Amino acid sequence: MPISHAQGEQSYSGTYIPEIWSTNMLVKFYAGTCLAEIANTEWEGEIKKHGDKVHIRTTPDITIRDYVKGQKLLNEQPAPSTVELLIDKGKYYAWALNTVDKHQADVEFIDNWATETSNKMKIGIETNVFANIYSDADSSNAGATAGAISAGYNLGVSGTPLAITKTNVLKLITDVNVVLSEQNVPEDDNRYIIIPAWMGGLIKESDLKNASITGDGTSVLRTGRIGMIDNTTIYRSNLLATTTDGADTVYNVIAGHKSALTFASQVVEDRVIDNQDDFGKLHQGLQVYGYKVVKAESLVHCYVKNGS
């Protein structure tokens, strides 16, 4: 916008005084993604196209019986089953680049657009996964009476979401761990909880304070990882599914163990072709994916609202 001038004064803006375009492109911020950190991808290499079906063999249940000396042994035939992972979802991108624009532009924007494409693809896929898996948690790992043994933990239920404040945010994390332990889920470093940003703030305001949260700046920027509490890795995400319950915005917080969710994805098309209708190139790509909760007992659903 030209500098203001008195009436009758000649303005040279747009003639002798040119507009200046910066060669530095504005940095764009993206929602942190953590799907690769919380899902197992053991069968990813077995898919090649949309519609592929991967058959996952499961370990059969073996019965343990009491023994009395001299009794006839009762032999059983273990019955293994399979779980099907269907690659039934896909997302694509397609954008055109005119030859004239490419040669006359004063910035190298192709790499910038490629970065935008990659980040938006990850966000789109993760948003879809988070919106659908929380309902697959075992019934003993959700609701106001969670706990396969005790039924003694309130994780929130429709109509009465659990109100989280700085005084009880740590209790929620420890409660989730007890719920997992009552399902005999391994107590290793593959346990996690994914929380909204405001819950991350409450953790830092709680009695734990920052000093007890481990982590590094790089991983926070890359995956939303903000540390570890009670042997549980904490991830912060803006991609969790929300719902309106009365006057409240409720967040479907996901927690569990990496064994719960399997995810497979493959870029099956990534091409640059001639634009048949103009001078230039068409950049197109297709990524197919599928996911499935294979161990419902390893997944926890918390139905929470901001109570602060």
C-alpha cells in the first residue's frame, strides 16, 4: 500500500516505485502427528494396492487344567484364528504446474508444495484413524466403571464426561495404566496416551511440574511427544475426535499399548506427467492404507472435557 500523500501530490507507487515480493515463503505450521509412534506396522510390506487383504494369524488359547496322578490326559486341538487387515482406504493429491510459472518464478516453490502435500497427507490419514478406533476399545477399558477386574475407574461416559483439571490429570494417567494392567497388557515402554493440547498444559501446571517430564525438543516438534509419566509416553495432538455433549466439547482421548492397533500404508502412485491441456506438468500421487484394532484389550478410551 503506497504512503499517503497530500491532495494534488503525484504518487509514483506502481510506476517508479515497484511492489516488492519477498523470496522467503511464509512458514506454515502443521498439526503434530504420532500415528507411526503408537501403531505397529508389521504387515506394511505385504500390501501393494488398494483392496489388498492381509491375513494376520493369531495365537490360539491354550487351556490349563488341574492334574491328578494317574488320570487320563485330556488333549485339545488348539484353534488358531485369523484377523483380516483390509487396505480399503486411500487419499490422493493432484496439482498442476505451468511451465511459464516454473521458469519465471523467483522462488523454488516445488519443494515447498511437496512438503505441504506430505504433511497434509499424514494429517488426513491420522485424523481418520483417530476418529474411528476409540470405539473399538474393550468394554472394560472405557466408561464410568472401567477395569476388567475392579470395575473401579471412571474414564467418562456419554452424558457425564470426566472433567479434567490440574489436580486430577495425573490420576487419569495412572488410572489408565491400572486398567491396562488389569488386562495383563505388558508394562513396557510401548504404553502411551494421546491428549489434547489443553491437557498437556494441565500436566505442566500439576504437582509433577516440568522437571519430571522427560523428552527433547526435536521429538516434540516431530511427533507431539511431550514426555513420559508412569511408564507411559505422552503425546499431544490436535487431531483427536471431539463431540458435543450438552454444552461441553468432549475429547475422545486414546490410550493403550502399541500392540492394540495395526496400520499399513503404501504410496502406490507418485508421478509427474505431461499436462495434455496446457504446457507444464501434473503432479499426482495416491496413498492407500488400512488399520484395525487387533487387541481391543490393549486400547483405552477416555471421554473427557476441560474442567479447569
